[in-house]
Amino acid sequence: MAKKSHEKRERLFKKYRDNLNLLVSNNLISEETNIYICPICLTKHKHLNEDDPLTLEDAPPKALGGKPNTLTCKSCNNRCGYLIDSHLAKRMNEIDQKKFLSNTSVKVKTIIDNEVLNGTLSVNENGEMSMFHSLKNNNPKTLNPIMENVEPGKIIDFNFGKSTVIPEKLEYSLLKTAFLILFEKTGYCLILDECYNTVREQLKNPDKRVYPEYFWFENIYGLKQGVYFVTDKGYECLFVTFNLDTGKTKSSFLVVLPCSINKIEDIIEKLTSAIKEEMTLTLYSLEIKDHNYIDDLDNIKKLFEWVEKRTNVNYYFSKDYPKSK
């Protein structure tokens, strides 16, 4: 396993290093060559194993069905995993628990004869529920007398206890997932632009609000997983869609990312209004089979040209990117 992990790290290092070299050699960006830049902190790595080595990064988080398709600094990986990804995984599992799915169990607080006890609520394959109270997790002097007096049909109240999830931090995990999926698909073509500094600052500083609110939605439109350009004039931005899989249920999300054409604050405000008004947006998918933005120079140049033309207020629509719903 360690050998396979190392080999994958080497392949990813080479893949994105070569992507960066291709962009620099064709004067599409100005940067050093033969390096890998961590997409989160922008630290430059000449080798995989340095003081802060490059590690496999899962997007979405591994606990929610993600696979390692990019690299980030070990410090970035650990910090984001502990401070933000853990909150998303906890919330998704909490949602599952409250659905009382078959073959699941959850820790709960029960109230019997005005006494609060720690219990485990289990649901078997037939959907039948049972409650178990352990001496290990309760005071035996309190538990035993109560259990002796519990009769069939007695009503027992319970609750799931207070959640430790911080809502803002689970949102930032969604942001991180979308950002790394964009990097996976387009390499350094887009993410080095200063418009993504707010994304990086948010991921590095999860205790304060940097990225504007209301940047994510449930994927109620049923878009396939992937990256999309919103091409309507004045609404230009990126939609990134992905699934989260707890092992019991799947949920699909849509995250809004910026491009250099518009300020993300303005875009999110306009999109919020557009969604309320049920406005139809025009999307262009980057997932078209023959569109490779890592090592296909023609496609990469078209991508840069599209963004550059869109910054021209007199330009309405690029013939290179036909409308597609």
C-alpha cells in the first residue's frame, strides 16, 4: 500500500509540474518551472519530500467517498482535515442517523423517570428499533433501579444530544472540495489567479468569514458531477458539482467558484436573485471527453482566450464555447 501511495504521489507531482511547465513555456502564466505549487498555500515544491512534504489529498473527503487525485502540503492537508472536513463528515452522518436507516446505531440521551441516561439506539435490517443502556456509560446506582422498573409499553423519550458541528466549517469543507476538483480538472490554468485568494484565505482561516455566504446549494437541478462555466453575460463564474457518500446515503452539492471576470461577492448576490426568480442559466461543461486542460495546449489556449475575451465588456459570446444546457 505504501508503495502504491508513493507511486501515485510521484505521478501526480509529475502531472501538475508538467502542466505548469507547459503554461510557462507558452507565456500563458509567469512562474518558475519544474515545481509543484500547493493549491491551498501556494508553497513551491521542487521535490515530493521536503520539510513539509506533499501528501495525497481527497476531494471530497475520504470519509465521504472521495479519492486522492491531487497533492497538498502535509500541513495544509492535516489542518483542513481536522478543522473543516471533520465537521462536514460529522454533519452528513448526523443526518443519516436521524433517518433511522436499517443496520445503523447511534448514541442517544434517554429520559426515564426524569433521569438522563446514556444509551444506544439500534435499527436492524427490518427497521425494528431497540435501545441498549450500558453500565459502562452510566452510573450503576442510578441505572439498575430504573431498569428494574421499566415495563413493556413504557414511553421513553430520547434525543441525539448537542451537535459539535460548526456550520460555517462544514461549508468551508464544501468550498475546499470544489476548489480541489477544479484544480484536478484544470491544473494551474485558473487557480493561480488572484481571484482565488479568497478561497485560499478562507481555507487557511476557518475561524473567520472570508469567502461570501450562500456560495453552495443542494444540486436540485441534477447536474452531473463536474465543472461548469456559467456563460451568461454578467454571471460568469464556475459551478462545481459533486456527490458525498456516507456509505448509507448519497447527497449532491453545487459550489460557486469565481473566475477573473467578476468579483465573487457580486456573482453570488446576482445568482441568489436569479435562483429566487427561477432564471435559467447557460452552462458549459468542462467534462466533455476530448477537452483536456492539463496537457492539451489547444484546449488550454481556448480556455485562456475565453476568459480574456469575457473581460471585454463589448464581447458577448465566444464562438469557441457554444451554449449548452
